[in-house]
Amino acid sequence: MKFKFDFNLSAWIQNVEVEAASLEEAKEKLGQMSIEDMMDSEGYIKQTDITDLDSELIEARYSVHAHNIKYNAFDLEETPALEQINELDVEVDCKEDDLYDNISDEILDQTGAIPDSFDYEITSTK
């Protein structure tokens, strides 16, 4: 599974070295540095605190049992064997909001026909 996080990070960073002509200039340079720059300048993170954490599942692998698969009349005329394929087990990687469309695409990949409708049950999520 893949998650996205937004949060505030409070960090106690030590030993960041900044070359400057004055303390004010050094503070200004420090304020413009990224955390990566600070770590490259001999600094290290002693302690952190994460607050205001928001998370979102952005992708997962869904194992799905699709059933009651219905095809349009044209596809059934062209490929009568489709009538026998009314359920399939599929795996798709996507956001949950896109699950139906991705299952439909996987049914198309396996049967060669776009389903008119189907029902599904999620059997596992990874």
C-alpha cells in the first residue's frame, strides 16, 4: 500500500555549520537552508515531533472477486463464450475511488470485452 502524509515537523537539529561574515548573515543563511542542506553541513537530528498528521491511502493492491458480470449483446454475439464468464478473480493497483474502473479494465484485459455491469467483493488489500 502507498500512503501520503501531510504534517508539521518540529525537529531539534544540532551542529549545523554555516560560514558567514556575521552572526546575522549566518542566521539568514540558516533560515534559507533545507533540512538536507543542514545535514550536509555536519548537522544531525537529535529529536523530532510530528503533529497535525493527516494521511491518505493513495494506492493499494486489491484482490477482488468480480461476479454477475454482464456484457453487451454485440460482444455476446461476437464471442458467445463470454456468456460462460460471469465471474473472475482479479488484482488491481489503484486508489479505492478508482476501483470499479480498474476492475472493469482488468475484465476487459482477461476477456477482450468491456463489461456492461458487474458486482464485486474485495477479498484482500495489500
